[in-house]
Amino acid sequence: MIRITDLSHNLGTSRVLHGIDLTIPKGQITALIGPNGAGKSTLLSLIARLDTPLSGRIDVDELQVGACPTDVLARRLAILPQTPEIAPRLSVAELVGFGRYPHHKGRPTPEDRARVSDAIALLSLDGLAHRSLDTLSGGQRQRALLAMTVAQDTDYLLLDEPLNNLDIAASRSLMTLLRRLCEDFGRTVVVVLHDINYASRYADWKILSTPSCPLGSRAGAMQLVWR
Amino acid sequence: MFARRLTFLAAGLGLSCLGYMTIGSRGGWDFLLPFRGTRLAALLLVAVAVSTSTILFQTIARNRILTPSIMGFDALYLLILSVSVFLLGGAGLSETSALARFLVSLGLLIVASVGLFGTLLLQRREDVMRMLLTGVVLATLFRSLSSLIARMIDPNEYSTIQVASYARFSRIETDLLGLSAVLILGVVGIAWRMRHRLDILALGRDAAINLGENPRRRTIEVLILVAVLVAVSTAFVGPIAFLGLLVVSLAHLVTPTGSHGTLLVSSSLIAGIALVGGQTVLERVLGLSTPLAVLIDLLGGLVFLILVLKGARR
């Protein structure tokens, strides 16, 4: 369970999140939906400690974000940022291998290697494992990054617009995969989506931010909608 | 990875060292070993220091154009040295106080570089061209201040600074060899132990945090390591502007990988070949018609131009 208490954050001088209280349930898919600039990505990056919030508190199970050791949190929670800047000369297998770093700290065991090939197979990247990232298409690269996040083997997965660059077939198979991760492996998935159709079809919970009650306003807080 | 290529490089370095020790020698080994041996050791230490500091700096700056010397690290060291000569006097210093001055300059360089380059590198928005410009401006500023001081002090004392301000490979200050060896090998050892963390840092800030690293703290640690390496190698052979850029670019060509374990080894070997081999060929075979520093800066400068023209692509 991710519990967010009275969270506020500024980007530059403008208030993006304003006193948000929110609980994201465990073992389910929660979709964040809303217009551009509603603060969805900001919320994810605060949960994943990529930014330090202005005020408020975030707890992931018993770990308080920002207070607990960052490498402990890395075994509990993984994020796929919206525009990850990744060294282009890595091969897919190397990139996915980095996902295991929180567990092996640079000395991969056979189990780590097995997890990496599992993740590669799960995202159907077998044929591409030894290609370097800059020779891949946008969608293939997106899947490689997702495989890295999956290989990190965390209870919580935060995905910022993972459907970017994916065609309809790939989008559907990715969302199906997220459901499998959630139902078969008990992972908790928080995903930013733009397409409300995908959210209604695949997500258990939807957090909506609409112009009348945006994420940033206190009045609107956030609406948690059961599917 | 790349075991065969690394073996070839090691063999090349071995040959260079052999050539450096034997070609054109007339004395016996009891003369050669202390005479050429100390200088060979100094050259090898400088090679490791320059290549390691460049790799470390490029990883935390996340690009392949910037190097410590382009960012003005060695100019900053010379400025600190000039100021200390200006304040304390230089020519008449005894050996112990020369050592003390080296250590004080080293300490100041660490503080100043963490302050200056730390603030620059820890900004959220990283912009290579702005970093490059800042580096060039800083380096020029440090050099101008050094030459201002040079005009203000006693000419005899200026000679102390002058010796330090130009790259030189044939006359090497071997007085500090023992201490420098300890410092360089210690820092290189730390860098080697950090190699997996460096791999993660090279992925970028967000990815590093996601994988449980602390980029902020590591950046400062790495800057300290770089400052030590630059101070020692500058004290040895003076500033060599483009050596680091040259050997690290070559290392990326010979061993194209993101693994710092491999890159640290290959770039050190290449730097050793460039310095020892180059010095052997120039000094012994061609009779020292061209200083090695000129040649290295010429080649390194070309690499720099090519990299800039190709764009700041990583």
C-alpha cells in the first residue's frame, strides 16, 4: 500500500500538487488519468524519490520515502520514467541486467541471470537481446526499458506513460502483461495513461484529475474510482 | 570482455616499457634501473592518473567531450600553486616545505573543485554546451590569474611556477614519486572498487536513483578522486590538455562497452602506450626533435574538434 499524506509540490514557482491525500491499494493496477500538466508524472517521481516533495509524506508499506535507505527502496519499488535518458550503446541484455543491480550490487549470480532472461522473454525481446539500444525502434526500446523495470523484481511498479511509442497490438499486450504481473505475481502497478479506454479495460482503480478537480487543487483532492 | 584486445594492449605497453628502458642505453642495469626506472614509473603513474580521472569525470558529467583539463582542473591547480608561491615564497623552500606546499595545494584543489564543479554538475538541467563554455571560461580565468600573479612576484620565485606550468616528459619531478605513487594507486584502487556504481551512474540521474544509488553523493566523491589525480599528475609532468580526451576516446574505440571495469583498464593501458611509447620513439629514435606534449595535444585537439563537430552525442 502506498500512502500519501498532505503532499504538496512546486515545479519552479507554480504549485503542481496541493495537499494531496491518497492511498494506492496493493496488488492491483491503479491508473492515473488526466490532462497534460495535471501533475501525474510529478506524483510518480515524488513516490519514486526522484524529486523531494515540498511538504507531505509518502509511505510505501512500512518504508517512508526519503527517510529509508535508497537501496532498500530500490528492492521494493521501481519506476519507468516518461523520457528515460539511457546510454544508447548498451545492448538490451545489458540494460535489462542493470535492473538486477539493487539485488547483486555488481556481482550477478545465476539467479540474477535467470531473472534477466525471464524478463526478456516476458517482454518478447528474445530476438533482440544482443542488439544495441540505438538500433531499436521506439516501441522496442520502450519494451526493453520495461523489461529492465520488471527484472528489478519489486513489489511496486510505477510506469509513466508506458504506452508511448507502442502500436495498438503492443499496447494491448503490454496492458495484458501488467494484469498478469498483478494477478499472477502479486505486483502493484501504478500507471499513467492517456487513453481512458485502456484504463477502463485494464485498471482496477482510476485516479482522475479533471479540469474541475485537478490533482493540484485541494477541493478536488483526487478521485479514486473503482472500475 | 575484450580479453584479447586487453592482452594486445598490455603486450604493447610491455614492449614500450622495454624499449624505453633499453634503446640507446649504454650503462649497466644498476645505472639504468634507478635512472630510467624512476622516470618510467612516473610516466606510468601519470598515464593511469590521467586516463582514470578522465573516465571518472566523463561518467559524472555524462558526456564524452568534457575532461578535467578542458574544465580547468589543472589550471586551477596551477593557480593555487602560484598563489602559494606568491604568499610563501618558492625558490628557497626546503624539501619538507615543498612537500607541505604540495599537500596544501592538493587540499585546496579538492575544496575548490568540489565547490565549483560540484555546483555545476549537480544542477538538475544538464547542458553539455553550457558546461563546456563554463569550463573554457573558468580555465581561461584561472590561467589569467596565474599570469597576473606571475607578473607580481620575484623572477627567481617565478621560475618555480614556470617549471610547473608547461607539460614536460623528459624532465620529471621525481622527488614526490613515493607519495604520488601511494596517492594515485590509492585513488585508482577506490575507483576500481566503485566500477559497478560508476556503470549505474552512467545511466543517468533518474535511473541511478531508481536502482538505489545516490548520484549526488557519488558525484562529490568522484570529484574528490579526480582532484587528487589531477593534482598529482600536474605536479609530475605539468598540464597536458588533451591527453585524457585522446586516450579515453581511443579506449572507447578499442573496447566499445559501458563497463567501467573494462574501460578503466583499457584507457590506462592506452595512456601508458601513448606516454611511454611516444616518449621512447621521440626521445630515443627521433632524437627529441618534437616534444611529446605537442604531438599529444595536436592529436587530442583533433579528436576534440571531431567530437564537438559530431555533436555532443554521447
